[in-house]
Amino acid sequence: MMKKHTWLKYSWLMVTMLFGMIIFNTTTAQADTKEPHYVIATDTTYAPFEFQGQNGQYVGIDMDMLRAIAKKEHFTYKLVPIAFNSGAQGVLSGQFDAIIAGMTITPEREQVYDFGTPYYKTGIIAAVSPKSNITDLKQLRGKTVALKTGTGSAQYALSIQKKYGFKVTYFNDSNTMYNAVALGNAAAAFEDDPVMKYAIKNGVKLKIITQPANGGEYGFAVKKGQNKELLAKFNAGYAAIKKDGTYDKIVAKYLGSNESKFAGSAKENDSILGLLKQNKDQFISGVIKTLQLTVFGIIFATIFGVLIGVLAVVPNKFAYGLSSTIIYIFRGLPLLVLAFFIYIGLPSLTGTKIPAIVAGLITLTLNEGAYIAAFVAGGLKNVDAGQMEAARSLGLPYWKAMRKIIMPQGIKLMIPSFVNQFIITLKDTSILSAIGIIELTQTGTVIISRNMQGFRVWFIVALMYLIIITLLTFLAKWVDKKFSSN
Amino acid sequence: MGIKVKVTDLHKAYGDNEVLKGINLEVQENEVVVMIGPSGSGKSTFLRTLNKLENPTTGSIAIDGIDLTAKETNLNKVRENIGMVFQHFNLFPHLTVLENVTLAPVELGKISKEEAKTLGMQLLAQVGLADKADAKPTQLSGGQKQRVAIARALAMKPSIMLFDEPTSALDPEMVGEVLKVMRDLAQEGMTMIVVTHEMGFAKQVADRVVFFADGYIREEGTPEEVFGNPQDPRAKDFLNKVLNV
Ligand SMILES: Nc1ncnc2c1ncn2[C@@H]1O[C@H](COP(=O)(O)OP(=O)(O)OP(=O)(O)O)[C@@H](O)[C@H]1O
Ligand SMILES: [Mg+2]
């Protein structure tokens, strides 16, 4: 048993290394420069501070400012766009060195973050659908208000919730929140003044009903007591671009009345084909990421699942216990929780950063692998016990009998479950958008945050998933046929 | 010549249920031993301890002088030498008839694939199924399946064969073809231990008949002795029932 154990450990190591070798080719670009290199998180969609431009590059006030400061202060950085909350937590766990994401400086946050010089003054405003007859916060009594998770605006809204008697609901990105209001699912939304105004300017159908309140300031944040050098560089750079007028130019570019305009051309936005053409590169890269996650996820999960599933039928109590514990834990945890735990939680325990795609693949391997293990174990147990006895009575060693006699019969019983699990894996990759992997779903979110074409973009995304699933099912059927024929 | 099987004071319990309560048995080379006895008396359990599909609780088993209960004994090696035929055939359904027969010697590196094919065809011919070599087990009748199972066991060139009710799952008209193969084997000098209810076979082929009841061997002797003049009351009773249906 001991031997098998080390062997398992060894193959797990191999699998982890493989992840790194095959999928990862992005992070080493800056390796030989002398300039300090940082990993900086930002929100995925928080126009006008950060959002993806048409060529796929991140633009916005925060982004342009960061680029200018890095140039002035001679440092390089890898930008990680990720849901705001995950990014903020990732800084605390050491996953990221800093975050710049229109982050309001609050006393609570100052307990755990060190903020740079405040770079933008803001206030919080509320908006309703243009069709709504609400003109005052007082009319919100009993109604539902949309908030963005973890933001200063949300906090402000909660502070006045008692007074105005509204209910709240949460969203993870601004655009979905706006849509909830525009479609009437929520009565109003609270958001930072520049963000809301930029969105309205770009075609979001909302009507502002309040003056900016509870003025706050945005800051660049590092974990308290850490990355002092980076913080100093930010402050110095900020002072410099403020002085030479770069800062004002950047702000004017996004909020100045005549320069701010819709990021896409209105004509192209009108048709699905136009949208596809216009965002071709982004969709392609989203599909590729989704396929990578799916294919490698399936491969690793299958290896892991078969190993763990076989352990469950080996006549050894320790192996059985290990296997059922692993199945119990990883089948029981929601995929999202597991992903956050691995991406954000694990680095705070171990001190090593894990790239999002690796965290995503580990998540899929463990979660889908646990499901696979469960039906592999079930399938193997369903093979008549007489088969193993007959094989052993001929003198075949246990593992040889397992491989040659039990597995081929068991796997045949499992094929429908495998096909099913592969389809589930493909769909589950979309959950990984939450840890900042820009796969197909996140690509949709990102494109919509720029062009506000919710329905059409989701239609395209849905169609793409269906196409991939169809291809995957064909492939599975073909493999099944090959299997059954011999 | 030599002693092939020597079982001494063998006990086997499943939890509180003691199924074998001290079995002693010696089987000589070339001997055919038929075991009879009521259902649940421990015949299968005993047979299965002989190749360690079942672990005895206490007692010793020696096959060709090799102690099966010793830790250092390589069970796989011992099993290569003991063929076993099961009531429900247990053919490998994902393999062809020929592959069923050749799998073990090839996988265990006994002979090359080519040699295995020749041997396999020869064994299938011996059990009268050369024409079924490429069929799948599901395409065979019960009697054919059991004959393939015998050929499969023979492919390892065992020196002992164990049969656990090889004809009980067969339709009556197929029993004969399987018994014929077994009779041929016995005539060639194979050492055999056979659990069966086929009293005709026992009378004709067995050198010795062993009667099991309640986890003990209650009666033992030549077929003439056991069938003609049983001493144990349980044996009398049992034989009365099976012989006078
Ligand atoms: N794996 C097991 N676990 C627990 N009890 C068992 C097991 N296998 C057999 N037994 C019990 O051992 C006893 C003897 O069974 P065994 O199969 O050896 O009888 P048998 O003489 O072969 O009967 P039959 O003629 O019906 O085949 C029975 O009471 C049975 O319930
Ligand atoms: Mg039995």
C-alpha cells in the first residue's frame, strides 16, 4: 500500500507540473528586466475607471493612470482583472500586490489596507428606470434596490436603508445591476457618480434622482504594512502626472463632455453579425480559454477521478477511507466556494501565488474529479464479483485483473456518465469567471460593459456554448462507438 | 504418487457464523474427489479456501507441499497451478472466447501471443468449441460457456482442478456435454476436486466421495461405500433424498 501511495503522490505532482507547462505561457514575460515587477488587480468592468477597450486591452481612468505612473516610476506590472471583491481579498491573501479599482477609502478598509494619495473625489448617486415615476428616495419604501457587492455605494445604501425602508439585492458587476433596474427587477441602483454618469452617457437607460452624497475618495491600495516601495512609487508618480497635466487629460478623456463617447459604433452594434465581427478577437480568445479549461479540466479530472474511484473498491480500509473522504469533500463543496478557496484562501495559508487558470483547473479537477470518482467506484462495484474471482483464480495479480478485466467492463457502464460529466464540466467553466478568468462568460460580461448590448451578446455567448456542447457530444459518441466496437 | 492437497484442521468463520469447523483432507495425485452435502454445509467455502479466494480462520492448507497460510507464499504463483471452474462460469464478457482462454498465460508472460493462440485453439478443440473461437460469451449456450471456462482454466496448465457445481446452472440437456469434458480430464489423470449433485458422475468417475454437513466431513469413502452403505445418519438421509427423486 505504501508504494501505491507514493506513486499516487508522484502522479499528482506530474499533473500539477503539466498544468504549469502546457497552459501557462503568459507570466514569465518580464523575467529578465531589472525593473521591479508587480501583480496588480483591478475590477473587470467598472467604466470609466477600468473596462476592456475594443482591442481587448484594459482602458479607463485607473488603467491609463497606472500605465502613466508605471512609466514615470520605472516599474512593470501584470494586470489581473477580477471581480472587485475577489481582487480586494486577493490583495489581503498575498495573491496580488495591489489593487486599483475605483476603491473608496473607508475607515474599515484602512484597518487592513494602506491607501495611496486619494486620486479621485466621488459621491454616490441613485438612479431609476426612465419609465419609473420615482423621483425621491422616500418613494423607495418597500421596494428593492440593486447594489454592487462590496462597494462603497452599497455600504452607503445600507446606512440609509432603515430611514427609507427599502430592500436590497446584490450583483457582482455594474452592468447586470443597471439591467436589473432598466428591466424593472429592481427599483433603483446606487453607484459612484462618475461610473453611473459614464454608463448613462454610453446608452444605459437610467435616470439619476439624487445629488452626489457621502462624498468619498478613491485610492490605490496595498495590504497594510506590505509593498511600501510600490505605494511610494504610486504616490510619487501620481504627484508627477497631476503636476504635468497628464492626470487631467486622462480624466477628461473619459468624462469630458465631448470626448466621452460610445466605445463601439452604433451601426455595428445593431446586428448580431456586426457584434460578432466587432468583437471577434475577444470572442475567439474567450472560446479558447473555455476550451482550454474544459479539455484540460476533463483530462485531469478523469485521471484524478479514476484513481480515486479505483481506490474506493480496493480491498483496503485506508484506501477506501481516503477515497470516500475526498469524494465527500469535493463533491459537497460548491464549485464557486472551492474556486475561491483555492485561488484566494490557499495562497494566504501557503504564501505562494496561484495563477487564476491553474486555480481554475485545480478546482475543476477536484470537483468534477470527485463526481467522476463516485460513478467510477459505483461502476466498478457493479461489475460482478465473480469476474475478479475468476481472474484471480487464474493467477492474475490484483492490479492486472483490475486493469484487464474489471476496468474495461466498468468503464463501459460508465460511458454515459462520463459524457454527462464532460458537458457539466464545460458549463461549470463559466463559474470560474468569478476568479477573473476571462473565459466565454466573462468575455460576454466584459463586452457588454462596453457596448451595453446585453441581449444580443448573451445570445451569441449562449449559441457558442451550444455549439461547443454539440461538438463535445459528437466527439463523445464517436469515442463510445470506438470503445464498443472492440 | 505424491500428496497434492493436504488440509489440516481447517476452520472458517464469517463473524459468529462458523462455517467450517475443522476439516482434514488429503488428496493424492491423479485422484478425483467428489464432495456432496446439503446446501449451506460449507462445500463452496471449503473449495474457495483451497486457492485462497477465501481466507481460512485457522488451520493449514498445503498444495504440492506449499503452505498457503504462510505469509511469504506467492499466492499468484500457487493459483496458476490450480484451475477453478465456477457454477456461473464467470467468463469475461468483453473478450472473445479465444481471448478468454489465452488472456492469463499471455498476461502472465507464460507464452507468446502466437503460442497462446495455438494452445487456445487446441484447448477449444478439446472441449469441442473450436468453431466458437471468435464468438463473444453472450452468444454461447450455458453448456458451451462452461466448456470454455474449463478450457480457460486449463490454459494455465494447472495440476489441480477445482469445480464448484459446474452443471447446476445448466439446462438438463447441456449437463452431459460438460460432464463428458470433465470425465475426459479425469481419464487423462488430472487431480480434481468436484462439488456436484450429479450422483451418476460421482459413481462413475470419483475415486473418493466426501460428504459434508454442518461444517464437518461426516462420511468419506469410495463411491460404493458411501452410496451403498453410508454410516452417518445425515448422509443416509441426504442420499435417500437425492437418489430417490
Ligand atoms: N461471504 C460470506 N459472508 C458470510 N457468510 C457466508 C459467506 N459465504 C458463505 N457464507 C455462509 O456460509 C455457509 C456455507 O456456505 P457455502 O456456500 O459454503 O455452502 P455450500 O455447501 O456451498 O451450499 P450450496 O450447496 O447451497 O452451494 C452458509 O451459511 C452461507 O450463508
Ligand atoms: Mg456452494
